[in-house]
Amino acid sequence: MNRLSFLTICSRQATTMIVTVSQPITLEEFLKLPETKPANEYIDGEIIQKPTPKGRHSSLQSELCTHVNQTAKTQKIAYAFPELRCTFGGRSIVPGIAVFQWQHIPFSAEGQILDDFNLPPD
């Protein structure tokens, strides 16, 4: 339901409602906002909150990350990150699992993984 439809439905109700329509924000403004739990994502100019993960999701996420990292991390082939913010192409998403080929992982000069990933997962 888009914002215009929501406003129309509210105006037809018998009770009085106050509806706040937010102004669109830029990706840069979104990235300055504090993180939320569950995470917010920025897609096509809109902020969308991810659903809270449940048991089966968390279990599979943990097992898959562990399996990928046991197999690929030791050989420096790839690394699986759970719930990692990835900002690229005008969007900022937090996939359940983001797998990056080793050569695409941003490292500091000291060899530490950097906080900001400004590229899509592989």
C-alpha cells in the first residue's frame, strides 16, 4: 500500500487519526542514523525494517556461516558474514548471510577486516 492509499483510507474512517508522512531521505542521511534491531535497510529511497529472525532462520544462518568459514576461510577463498550491512548501488542492505570472495573483503593496512562494506556480496 503506498502512502497516498494509506492517507485516503485514514480520511474515510470515523475516528480522527494523525498520519505523519515522512520526507524521503538520501542514502547518506540514512547511513548517519543509528542502527536498529532488527536492522533497517535502505532500498529504492525507502527505509524498510527487516523482520526479526526466528529460531529456524538463526539456526540455518549459524550453520551455513560455520560451514562456509570452515571450508573457505582457512584457505582464504571466501568468508561468510552474518547480518553484515552492505552498501552499494544506492542501497544499504543487511542480508542474513553475506559471502565475500577473499579478494573482495576490505582489509586495513594491519590486516584487520574493515567495518564498512561498500560493495555487494558475492
